[in-house]
Amino acid sequence: MFQKVGDNTYPNLVPVLSGLDASELESLCMPDKNSTYDSCHFIWKNFAKRGYLTAFAEDIGYLGLFNYFKKGFRNQPTDYYTRPLITAMERQIAYRKVGNVYLCYGSKTPFEILFDYIRKFVHSLQQRHIFGFFWTSSFTHDYLNMPKLIDGEIVNFLRHLNDESLLNDTVLILMSDHGLRWGSFRSTYQPFMYSIFPKWFYTDFPRAMRHFRRNSRRLTSHFDLHEMLRDLSRLEQLEDVAIDARAADLATADPLPRGISLFLPIPATRTCDAAGILPHWCTCHEKQTVPTIDQGVLRVARFVLRDLNERLAEAPQCAHLHLNSILEATRATLTADAAFRVPSAGQMFDLTVRLRTKPGMGEFEATVRVKTDEDMELTGPISRTNLYGRQSSCVNDPQLKLYCYCGRH
């Protein structure tokens, strides 16, 4: 089960590319708010050290992974890098904006431009060792049904790679970063990951591939995908002797490492905490629906609302939020007892509440660890679960934008 570790694209892809969570990465290599990502270590540097040509390309510039309310790179991070091209297209020939993105760059869609680039990259350099990280958001960012418009293009792309024998020496990973973040499908927040290996991988690295198949039924995350990519940059680590030695080390590790390569045996008993997955995102707990009128639920909702308003206090142009309604509440028990009641001494549980605030009718979801009636703590971010449009246009901070309703009331 491939599990997300954050709310939006950035906190999910940073672990894939760096093996760190977003706060760890920024504290390690970005000393101040004006820092760029140039001194940060990303997975393409592992491949570059092994003589690979590298590429990083997205089909959207404004919402770029390292550029949306961030400083990006001062120097080109990979051998091939499309951001200058894409941003020029957005400024000069983009039109037909739907939601947050432009769907047309001149006579082509952003998706077509990106996938044309990938084809040329693979064809032109097929005699070289190459690593490419390519990301499309144009048809998938805002609306549930829009990805169907590119389904055929993706099928044609995969067929082209297969028909041209371009997969004979290539590992291809298709993945998402997170599920839909708002609307009626909000609860389906699992990402996906599919991998295609050349046939010789199964004969050259049988133990690694046996573990990989078994891990499709284990708890995994973006941290593990990073470790898998590290292994792919040094294939000698996948030989049976190396895999057996590493598996033996893993069996005695205490605690388990947060990121475990998908080519190693991930324990069936692994927990979200061990895998670096916050309780707010963990889907392993058994959850019980709790009546929204319960006094315990109301206390938790008020706790979340206080936290929201404390965050907004630094932006006086944002309205003070009030509780309009509690939409849903679920309880995940951290002990053997699954009944919802005021906890006895030492008993804890996690309560996830989805609430609506006014003004603005913003909808938010948070998970709170309840130790006593007065002792509570958030176990992850407070997620915005409906669109906010221009309600937060008076602030530039990406986090405050999720919560702010402009105009004091």
C-alpha cells in the first residue's frame, strides 16, 4: 500500500527526490528565506556521479515544484531543464486558463509539449545512460474528470516506448503525489505508483524483484521510493549477495529506518510511525464514525479552530474564523479499545474532524491526538478540503492562503 506523507505536491515529492521531509531539507541546505535549492542534494546527483545524463521537466512553470512561493534554482539543476522554456510560453503564448493552469501553449497543450520533450530526450540519448524526472500537473491539478482528456495520450506514449524497444533497458515509474485534496472525493487520498522493469531485471536480480512484488502488499511511502531510486543508481546493490546482506541488517535494525528500499523485505508489521507517515495521513488504523454532536468532538473542533486563528493572528487582514458546523468526525483508537468515550488515564486516541468555518465557508480537516479533555495536540497539518479561490488574495504566504478569508469582520 503506497501511502502519501503530506498534503500537496511539495511535501510528497521532496521525500522522493531527497529522502528528507520538507522541513528537514530546508533546515539542512536553505539557511534563510531567500535561499535557493542549489546546495540541496537531490537524487539526480546520485545518477550524475555514475555518468548519467539527467533531466528535470515540468509542464507548468507558475506552479513548479521548487518555484511556487519558493526561490527555485539559481543554476540549472540537471543537464536538461525545461523551466526557462515553459515560463516563456506561459508569459507569451499561453491562453485558456481553467482553474489554476493554462491548458494551451500556442497550438499545443502543456501535456503535449512535455511528452514530446520526453520522446525526444529518450530517442536522442538512447545510447547513453540517462535519468529523467518528468512531472505533469496541467490536466490533473484542479478537476477530477480532466485526466480522462489525456488518458489516450498516455496510452499512446507507453505503446510508443514499447514498440520502439525503448523499455528494453529502462525502468519506468508512473506515480502520483497525492489524491484529490478537495470536493466529494476528498476521502480517496491514496497516491499510486506503477513500475515497469525490463525482462532481464527479473533474471539478473531475482531476490530484489521478489521483495519488490511482495512489497506491493506492504505499507510503503515516498521515502521508500527514494531508497529504491538510490539502488537503481548503483545496480550492484541489487545482486543477490548484496540483497541478502542488506536484508539481514534490516532484520536486526532497531528502530527500522524511515525509508526502506522497495527491493528489500519491508516487514508486514511496519507502522505508519516507523514509515514516517503522520497519523493524519495514516490509513492503517481502524476508524469509527463519531456523532458530530458529541461533546468530545466539539472540544476537538474548538481546539482546531483556536489553532487556525492563532496562525491567522500574524495576518491582521484576515478575518477571525468562527465555527459554522462540524461535518464529520472519526476516531482511530491507539489501544485495543475501540469505543468512543472520554479516555481514562493513559488512554489516547486520534480524532479526525472536518469542520466548516465562517466567514467564507472554508472546510478544514485535522487529526488531533486526545490524551485528556485538556491535553490535545495536532498530529499533522490542518488541511483545506474545499477551494478558496480569491478569498485569500490579500496574503502571499502559501500556508496562510489555505486558511485566510480576507477582510476583518
